[in-house]
Amino acid sequence: MAKRQSTLFNYFSSPKVAKKEDTKKEPAKSDDEEEIITTKKRHRQVIDDSSDSDNEGNKKKTSKRDVRSSSSSEAENSSPNKSKKGSVKNNKIKDDPDEESVSPKKSVKGLFTKPVSNGSQNKKNKDDSDEETVSLKKPVKGLLNKPVSNESQGQESSTNNEATDMHTSWLHNTLDFLKPENIRDINKRKPDHPEYDCRTLYVPEKYLTTLTPVMKQWWELKSRHMDTVLFFKVGKFYELYHMDAVVGVIELGFSYMKGEFAHSGFPESAYGKMLPILLEQGYKVARVEQTETPEMMAERCKGKSTTKYDKVVKRELCQITSDAICVYTAQMEDWQNEKPRFMFAICTKEGAYGNARIGVCLVETSMGFFHLSEFDDDKHFSRLLALFTEFPPVLILTEKGTVSKELSELLQTHFKDIKQDSLVTKSQFYTAYDTLEKLSSACYFRDSEGNFAWPEIFKTLADDCMPKPEYELAIRSLGACMWYLKDCKVDIQVLSMKKFQWYDPLDFTLKDKRKQDHLVLDSATIHNLELLGFSNTLKSVLDHCKTSFGKRLLTRWICRPLCDPVKIKERQNAIKHLVNDTSLLQDAQNILKETPDLERLLMKIHTYGSKSLTTQHPDGKAILYDNKTYSRNKIRDFLKTLKGFEKACEITHLFKGCENRLLRKLTQVKPTGGFEDLSETLRYFENAFDQQEAEKEGKIIPRKGVVEEFDDVEDTIDSINKKLNDYLKEQSKFFGSSLKYVGTDKKRFQLEVPENKSHKATEKYRLEGSKKGSSKKFTTDTTRALLAEMIEAEGIRAKVILDISRKIFEKFSSKQDQFDRVIQCLTVLDVICSLAEYAKNYSYEICLPDVLPFSDEPKLIIQDGRHPCAQNLDSFVPNDTKMGVEGFPSLIVITGPNMGGKSTLMRQIAVICVMAQMGSYVPASKCELTLLDRIFTRLGAQDDLTKAQSTFYVELSEASCILQYATKHSLVIIDELGRGTSTHDGNAIATSYVKKLTEFKCRTTFSTHYHSLVDHFTDSPEVQLGHMACMIENEDNEEEISVEHVTFLYKMAKGRCPKSYGFNAARLAGLDNKLISEGMAVARRFEERNKLWNAFQTSIHSKQISDIRRAITSLSL
């Protein structure tokens, strides 16, 4: 029999109970499996903390399992610091073969519905309103009315004992207020109301009064977070109820508990495993913790008039996590790797000349980065799209009712798969003034002493709490992010990092190119050139980065190549130095490979050390049952961070004596370079405590000089011990014998006096005990006073130790600026090493391009160029390209057979230019180019149904943008313009377009199948003709029509290609030979007719017939 796989799906599923007549012995279980099974049995009892926990409407129900019936002995009333012996005995459940778990096999995807469209306030008919309800899972369609399997009462399958009927209705599917026609938000608004809030749910007060105290707590939280799965803490377990329980069963493989309402769950210790699974599936997950113990609850209720709803431990939502909002805690496992996940907030208003003025704030919560920007954009939202491409969003926040129709259409078409939320003006999407006011009054920008200081960027954006008009939209966008972070309970963690940067969008209209810092690549160009992504893209080829932060920077370098020849040369020289010194390159990469994701680790340590989290956040009050494990996790993260920076600092020794200027700057400490000297800082924390002991015990005992409060209490204890020792010597002298202290805990410091000396004891000595014939034990006022002092000091010490780890983390985090500078150096070094590794491993000819400043006579020369992504193709044919040099005009019209390599060549030219301005080696034997200011691409075409725009319209719209923004410094790549309309119209437009481009003098490659266009520019000195060469068989067979067999040579040659050989492509595509032959016959007739027409035109315009023409025209007929 095959061994059962150990997967998360069956991790917490109860094993099937063998039938009584089945005598087959089950295989022995491992310790881990046994522990899980035992835990699960315990879990089946810990369902509620009141006498009615088994039912939700105070309905009594017969069950085969034991449930605690006394509200005073709630499951949750087990304190994390107490061990209740006998509790298992009192609550033990009999193994019953009839008591099986429910394991539904169908998907939960119909349970929740798609979120309300962002910015769409169109009113709908009542029949349509059920399409706009709440969503836990973004791609899911349906409504809360699709039933999910409930356990059939008394009915069992003939093949197994599990209830799998997906159509049996759970309680939540029968509740009136959850039915589609009755759905309301928390303010009783219907889904078709303009201000409907899909994140909330109206739960009638009348229904709440029928519930047990715990379920009332659950529904109150659910009503405010209907789009979120609640991990709801009861005792030592996170419980999932109703629709959340269904998610747990389907997505996490849990089993249902018995009862009329859906219920599943898992132990606290499994939180870190369960959470990432739901996050990967697109869910939002809320962690709800108990924030008081039963003793605290009893103290709160003592002497007060209370109801049953008061006699339940308090619970608070401590954190909401999603793919966009992820702040790591000691309970969580890392799951995002190097990929950043950005939340955007966008605020707009009408700008000058009818353009949009856009304010943007984007946040990466796992690292605490904020980017703010405000800019004017064109009707295509080119800058915004470029921003989205460079920082891919996973959540977009907009202001309800203010988004323009054009922007709304853009978001709903181009980003329809991205989660979008609309926030209410003022209350959620703050004004600029309110944003600054809330920032100044909160704890975010205050140090441990409570002193406030604005981060540097705000000194530019505002005058104290008064926003400057030109930055108002950016500040409002920050306000929206603030509200969302606060709603998710992560505002303190993220905002207090104070990592705010201003993002300068690419300037498409800059006239003075000397001021341009970066080559402009819009979103269409990045997509068309396949620059980003994980397979067969420029990034995948160049990415040899060893660190997560290096990989993130490489993306930005690709999206923003340089426009400064000096900086490009600086990068080239550094890369060349490493290529020539392969051992140095290898050693550097080995160090970088062992460096963890320090940016995310610094965010973790900052969170662990935040004093505000312990005093102003629900997590500071949370009752956790595995605190020792979490403390160990925190210490491990801290030690991992320390060791990461220790390893990073080895770079300085490795590059000592390096002559390259940029490498020195990145690896050497001041004054030689810009690498921060961390030796003293790291030494301090390395010596601050015993690392092995701390990791083992889960707590830090600091050495002297690290924590002042601890030193003070240690000094007090030392002082007491000295007094005790002095007193012991004094008493030994008095009794004439060597005495010692005996006793433990509160009976310590008793003087043990030999019996033969005890007669010297006077009335001030109190007899505490004796050993017959051996000794007597005495205490005095002095020993009792010193014991009281010691107990008090030890109490203070215990309290100090509880906060010591946090204080050390806080002290470490105070050096954030130093650590950031080190990470910046390491990040750039990693990308430099990555580009050097690419060059070192490249199998063919490669070179460092000669990049020249902007010039009035721009040029581009590529010799033996290859596409970077074709490095593993031995059959790839290199090509030469010359533009803007003598004999080679700036514009190339390329013709050739279908599938002959025209598009690949054009992309190759553009990608090589991108690499050149990044400072990288390029795949060519020689490359020389004048700086480019922007690359335009018009490749492929598709219609836009949402805007009723045809393929041809979209094509011309993009072509129009090129004419609007292109300069003589641009590179333009256009593939088959004009194919979306009739041959004559398309030909005419394409011809006119090429003629216009010749006036720009920009470097251009223009592919076409319009041979009359080629005829038009055959003798033009401003256009060079090229074609993709090929060899043809059967082309000259005049008597029989047969398909040409084309052998592609993939080599660009001078001149034109006489035909496109489309029928060869038809043959390769598998079209019927008869159909192809008929098509060729028609094509031949067209060709003959064109030949006659061309001959007629030639003769009409010939000089010999000019006299006849004049005679004819002079006749008066």
C-alpha cells in the first residue's frame, strides 16, 4: 500500500477511523504525526468559550462529541503561562467510528463574488445588483448563495463514511442578510448605491443578540472586513467560521467540525504555514488575537454589573495581510522572495491643456519603501503606464467618484486582473492637510523619547502641515495609503521606517537633452522589446545577481538606461575590470550569494524593536501561546542580519587595492569610497550578548554596558549580594565558625549554624529549622530585609529582561542610515557583477560599445549583432546595421519574406541600444552609437473592444504618438504600418509616414510588405533599402503553378525583396495545397496586371511619346 504523502492538504485532516470489524493494524505514526492528531482531537473540543458554542442561534443540538458546557471553563480560558492538569481528562472525546470529517471535493470558487468595479458608479437594475458584492478572492465569480458541503446528519456514502454533498446548505447560506437580494454594506447601502462599500456587510442587530458572545465578536469583525478571511483566535487555535471555514477546507485541506455552521481551524503554531497558501491564491487574511487572559477578564468584570457579552475575553484584529500588504512578523515565513509587490494610490485632476494632473504614492510594505510623485500626463497616460511597468502594482487605490472616464477605462482594461479599491473622499482618501496633520500627531515620526522630526522629503513637499499646491495630489495619495495601512493595522510598522523618496517620471518633452538623465522607455516599448519577465527576456539573460536587492535594481536599470556618457563609461570600466579579473568576480559573487535580503530583514528588526507597537498596537496586548518560539525567531532574524552585514563587510577586504574608480567607491570605506564602516557597530552588537545562548533560550541577557536599565538592576543585585557576603563574614566571626546561606526562593539567606555553635544565638536570631545533630537555621532582621530587597530587584530584572530584546532591536534599527548606505553599495556592486558575469559567459563575440554624446548627426553602427536572448542558438545569424553614416541614411526600409526575421532584427537593434546605455557589454563585434533620448516601438496590433477602437485606429494612434514626441535623437521601430485597412489606404498612409520620418532624421527601421512604398523611395538619399535574404525553389516555373520553397537566410542584404513569399508561410502553417495553388493563380494574375499597368505608365511618361500626348490634348473633341 502506497505511503500517504505528507502534504499541507492532509496535514491537519483527521485520519479515517477504522471500522470495528476491521482488525488490520495501522502503521506506527511518527512523533510529529501523533502530535498533530492529538492536537486536532484537542481542537475539536476547543470550539467556543461559552456554554452555547455548538450552535449559533441558541438552538440545542445533539452531538456525539463532548463539548464543555460551563461558560466559566472556556477553552480560551487557558492561560499561556499555566498548565492545567486534568483538562484533557475532563474533555476527552471517545473515538467514534461514526464521527468522520467532511472533505468536500468541489471548488469554493462560487462562494464569493467579484469586487465592485473601481470607479464605476453606474447604477444597475435590481436584477443586476447581485453581481457587485463582496470578494475574498479576486478572480472568483458567483455569489454567497452557492452552497458548500455540510455534513449529512445520519447519512453516509456507500463507498465511504464522509459527507461530500456540496449542495447541503450551511447556516451562512440560509441567513437572510447574506442572500444576494438582501446584501447591504455596514451603512445599509445596496450594491447599486454610488457609495456602496464592498469591504463591509450589514449584520442585523437582532441577529447579533441571538449569538453566543464569541460568535457575536466574530460577526462584528466580519461585518467590517467581509472581503477578508478571519483567522480568529480561540484558546490555542485559529478558528475559521462560516464562509471562512469553507475557504479553509477547500484551500488548506482542513476538515469540518460537526455542527450546523461551517467551522474549521488549525493550531497557532501552524499560522506561518497556512498564511502564505491563502496569500498566493489572492486572499486577504486577518489575524484576530485574544488581547486579555481569563484572569484579566475576571478583573475587568469584578464589582461591575455585567452581561454575558462582557464575560468573554477581548479580541482585536492585529493584522491584515495580502499580496499587497505584507509586513513580516515572527509568526510568518518569508514567501515573496525578491519580487517586490507595490500598492498604488492615484489622485487626479484636470491639468493644463486638457491633460491629466496625477498624484501617485506607491508602497512596498515588506521593505517600508514609499515613492511619491506628481506630474502632468498625456491622453494616453504614458507616464503613469511607464510607472506601472517599472513598479508592477498588485493593488490600486483610487478616490471614489473622482476618477476620469479615460483613467477608469485604462484601469479596467489594462489592469483588470489587478485588485482595485475605491476609497471615500476625506474619511478614507484624506485631504493633503489632513494627511500632514495626522502624520504630525501620530507616533510614526517620533523617536523613543517622543521627539518629532519630519523626514527630509516633507521639507520640500510642505511647510510644516501646509501642503505646497504643486504637491497636493501626491500628499493626498499618501493619505490614501495611510488609511489603508491603518485599516490593515500595519501603519506604525511601515510609516515609522521613514523611507520616503520622490520619483521623477521620465520627461517625454524635455528639449534640452543635456539635462536628460535616462533613456525613455514607455510601457509599450518595454513590453514589445520583451525587456522584463522571467523567460526569454533581457532581464532573464542579464540576471546573474546573487542578492534579492540586486535583482530589484537590475529591473530599474533596464527600465531606465542612462543618458550620461560619463556614467555609462564608468559602469563599463567597472564591468571590464571584473571581466578581466575573473577570480575577483567569483569571490565577490560568493560573498554576495551568502548575503540575505537585508532590506526586508531591516524592516523586520525595525518592527521587532518598535516601542509604539508594544504600547499603541493590539499586537502589544496579544496573548500568544508559543512566545518562546517567536522570541527565538526574532533573535534568529537578528543574528541573520548581523551575519549578513558581517559577510557583506568582507567586500572591503576583497577589493582592497582595487584601482577601478567605481568599484572603489562601492567597496571601500571613507575617504576612499562610499561604503559605510560598520566594524564598530557590528562589534558592539556581537559582544552585546551570548548569541548561542540567546538563540537557544529565546531571550537575550545583555552584557554590561548594553542596556542601562539592566545594568542598574544588576548593580543593585550585586550590591545586595555584597551586603549578604559581608554580613555572612560578620556572622561567621560572631559564631566562630564558617557559616553559609541555605534555602530557596522566599526562604533564601537563612544562616546555617553548626549545632555546637548555635548556643551563641541571641534573641535577635529567629529559628527557622534544624537538622538533628547537625545544624540550625536562623534568620535576622538584616537577612530578611536583604531578601526583600533581592526579591524586589529580581522582579525588576525580570521585567527588564522581557523588554531587553526589543530595546536591542531598537538600538540596532537606530543605525538604519548606516545600513542603508551599505545596502546601496552592495546593490550596485551586485548588478555590476551580474553584467560582468553575462559578458564572461557569452559564447560569441561581445564588445563594450562606444557611446557618444548627443549630436546633430546621430549615428548607429552595429557589426555582427546578435539578439541577446538567442545566445544559446548556434544557428542564429548575426547582422550588421549602419544608420546615420556616409552611404547609410538614418531610415531603413526593410522588406523580405514572411518569417524571414525582420521583426527579430528590429528588436535586436533596439535591445542592443538599451544594453549599451545601461553600460553593459553588447552581443556584437563592434558597436558605436550616439546617445538615444527615447525608443519608440510600433510592433503588432490589436483592437480595443472596450473603447470601440479598431486595430487600425489603435495602430495609427500609436504612430501619431511617435510623430508627436520623436526627435532626431530617437530610435523608432515600426513593423508593417497600415496593415489594418485596405491595401491602397494602408500603402498611402505608410508611404506618407515614412516621408514624414525622413524629416525628423531619427534613426528608424521600418518593415513593410508594400512594394510600391519601396518603389517610391528607391532613389531617395534619405532612405536605405534592405531585405532579409532567402533562397527560393520553384520560383521560375512558368508552366506549372507550384508553391515556392523558401530557405530563410536571416541575413539583411542591401536593396529590396521582390516578393513577400506569403504562400510559403501558408504552406508551413498547414493550409491545403489546393487552396494555396488557387491563391497563387490569383496572385499571378494580379502580378501580370500590375506589370501591364506599370508598362503603360512608363510609356505614357516617356519622352518619345510626349509629342503624341500634346497632339491629343490639343484636339477639340
